[in-house]
Amino acid sequence: MAFLSKKKDTYKQVKPKKSQLRDWTEALFVAAILALIIRTFVVQAFKIPSGSMEDTLLIGDHLLVNKFIYGTHLPFVDDEILAVRDPERGDVIVFVFPEDKNKSYFKRRDFIKRVIGVPGDKIEIRSKNVFVNDKRYLTPQAVFKDGTLTTGPRDNMRPITVPPNKYFVMGDNRDRSYDSRFWRFVDRSAIKGMAFIKYWSWNSEKFRPRWNRIGRLIK
């Protein structure tokens, strides 16, 4: 709203000054919108709560996830747009836990694992050894922290073929990971993005940062 000021029989418009509170409110609103856009379409921060990806990712690691490389997910729906490429074998991905798919948006849990099988791959496990398309698949990140050998799917799994638009994933801590060996496949639409860097790491047992892990790329 403009006001009129009378001086020597002339009138001019005088714009009221915006209050400092209004300036701060507008700045915070714009910042919130930008943060929402970045979180939805570009990058999102996650914290590692369990040891299923040790030693690649430790409990207390904080990481950033590239959300546009596999296509940007629209909020509250499963559609995606502008995909750069599909997930590849060896990628560390964040996804909605398959058993939470039918839960409400706010009750879905996020998991992080490494892609082992892509659509069309044949996956088999023999005595802890992973075979992809009948060839032994070795990854330097895989560790085994339990010396026992079981007859279950953790250490021995019959051959299965990854269906279209699905992915077979495993934790790097093979003996302590609840992954596709038990609940099978991750749907393409459930994948949120690829983890690419650790920006912070906190050792809660020693109550101090892990300086040697901060800023390290995730491989």
C-alpha cells in the first residue's frame, strides 16, 4: 500500500519500509524452498545407523547421496525424471526398504547397500563366495566377520535371476547384513540415489570425530 505526501501542493508516492521481521521471514522462506528443492532433486544427507556396510561405512558416518544420477523422484509418488544412468554393479545405493513399500511415506525406512546384480544377472552364493553369471564376483570392500559357515541363504543361495527393473544388493559386511539374500530384490523406483562422499564421521564410543574419514569418497 502506498501513501500520499503533500508538499507545496504536490503529491508523491511514499513506499513504506519493510520491517526487519518481514525481511527475515522472506529470507527464511526462500532458504526453506531452496533447501527443499536441493533435498528433493539434487543431494540429501544420511547417517549410518548400523554396521551392515562396514568397513566401507561405519556407524556414525554421515554421507551425501546424489539424487539425480538415477533420475529425480517426485515427492510422494514413485515417478522419476531426468535419469543420467541406471544403477551399476558396485554402486552404493540408498533405497526404501522393500518391506516398507506399502507403508505411509513418513514410515518408510531407508537402507544402504551395494549393487551386486542388475536386471538379467544370474546370482548364486556358494560357501560365502558370490557368483554373477557363473563367474566369481570379488569386491575388495567385502568383509567376513563370522568364521562359521551356514547352510542358509547368508552363505549358500541357489541361483536366481534378477528380474527387469530390479536389483540384487548386499552389505559389505557380508556376515552381518540383512539384504537381498533374505528379502530378494530392490525395485528401481525404490532407489533414492547413490552415496558418493562422507562429509562427517563421529565415533560415539570414543566421543570424538573420525578425522581420517571426513571428505572421503565412497567406493
